[in-house]
Amino acid sequence: MALFKKRTVGKPGEWYYCLEHQKVEEGPDCPGKNRFGPYASRTEAEHAMDTARERNLEWENDPRWHDPHDPHDPHDASATGRADED
């Protein structure tokens, strides 16, 4: 068993956005679960949250990702006119 965790070394020119520290990093300084990337440039990484927000809106509004609404389903908020209260 290793006494020390092997640290991931980033490559020059790979940029990441750290979600925990809310900052841009060259090379992965933080664990993968806490970052977006890699990005080709620092500028792309700086706009990571904007890019994620735009993609989320696109996916939320993409009809291919939504099932038709069932008016008889009590968990379907659009069918009852209210949000699910579970």
C-alpha cells in the first residue's frame, strides 16, 4: 500500500476550471470531481460556468430529452399544474 497518493501532473496548455475554488488552473491541481475541462485555452476555462449554463439550457429545452406528459400521472407537475410535493 502506498503511503502517499500519486498526484496527477497536468500537461502544459491544458486548462481546467475548479468548481471548489472557483478559479482557472493550468493542469489538474484539484480532483476530477471538482473540475471542468480540459480546455484548450485559459479563456475557454474562464468561461466554463457560462458554457455549462448554456448547455444545460439547451438540454432542458431539447424535446428529445423529454417524455410526453401524462395527464394521469400525479407526479407530472405539468399535468396537475403544481410541482411534486414529495
